[in-house]
Amino acid sequence: MTKRFLFLRSFLKNPGVIGAVTPSGSSLAELITSDLGPATGTVLELGPGTGIFTEAALKRGVPEKDLILIEYVVDFARILQMRYPQARVLCMDAEQLGTALPPEKRLGAAVSGLPLLNMRGSKIETMLRSIFAHLREGGALYQFTYGITCPIPRHILKRLDLKASLHGRVLRNIPPARVYKITRSNHRPLRDLAR
Ligand SMILES: C[S@@+](CC[C@H](N)C(=O)[O-])C[C@H]1O[C@@H](n2cnc3c(N)ncnc32)[C@H](O)[C@@H]1O
């Protein structure tokens, strides 16, 4: 089964979870992984789907063993584990991320393909708390969206002391997309965010 067909079939079964009819294109994958490299350290990927961002991260030199992939759909998780046997693939809801990552785990970066526009604010906030509780100083979350503004509500960014900046736009994607880079706005102790 091709990746596109599997993706479309999954979308038809559960459109709200998948959030797109087709996997992202290579230009978007290049943009969202553009800050990653061999020295990034552990990279957390949320909602990898059929792995287009995963592949781009590997091409940029992130070692496979440094990848943690969090995917909700079993068929996708199975394919990812087969294709990337050294990566840690967790088939789970990203909302439960806090229980999956050991407290001492420090992430270099996080990349997200999650359809945040389809999610309730409280879920987004819980995920962000877990991500930033584990991201090391200077680490960032890269999130794409088909919208024209950051898909994380402003009041959530403010409550968590985070800021979002436009990392770039990709017209050559169906539909065109933007990538936002989310970072801490000041140096609040990491454990304060875990709650
Ligand atoms: C828009 S697709 C993006 C897939 C891939 N990153 C790409 O760009 O082609 C959204 C992905 O997020 C996954 N997903 C949605 N909600 C999730 C959740 N709560 N936890 C983990 N994965 C989730 C979906 O199964 C799907 O693989």
C-alpha cells in the first residue's frame, strides 16, 4: 500500500485526527527540519504520520536512535517502527506525553505535525507543558499549520511564557503551509512548566 493511499484511508476513517488528505510535501519537510542537525540531540516528533518529517530529519544528520516518534494511529506507528527500528516509536495520544518521557530526558528540539486547529485548548496546553518541561534551554518546537496565524492560542502562549515566530512559508505544499518556531520567552525554570 502506498503512503498516500494509507494516509487517505486513515483520513477517511478519522478526519479530525489526521487533519489532512495527503502527507506533507518535501518542501515543508525541509523547512520544518531546517534547524536540525547531527548536534541537535534527541528530537521528539509528534504526529509523524507516514514519516515525511522523520525522513527529512534523518537527511539532516539526526541519528535514528535520537528520534522519539509519538503517533496515535496504529497503522502509521507500525510502519514507522518497521522503517526506523532504532527510533523509539510510541503509539499513543500526545496528550499523555508527560507520562512517556522520563523526567530527566532532555530534548534538543520538537517537531510537530499535529492538527492543532482540530484540538481543544486544554489538550494543546497539556502537550506544550510536557514538551517544554523536557526541552533543554534554547530548544524549540516547530509546528506547521495551514492557517495564517500560529495555531496555538495566544492566551496559552502567554500563560506558559512562550513566544511564537514565523519560521517560514511554503507555497509548494497542498495546501500551502506555514511553520512556527515556539520558544521560551524568558528563562523560567523548566520544572515549573511540568505541573
Ligand atoms: C496532518 S497529519 C501530519 C502527518 C505528517 N507529519 C505529515 O506532515 O505528513 C497529523 C498526524 O498527527 C497524528 N495525530 C493526531 N492527533 C494525535 C495525537 N493526539 N497524538 C499523536 N498523534 C496524533 C495523526 O495520526 C497524523 O499522523
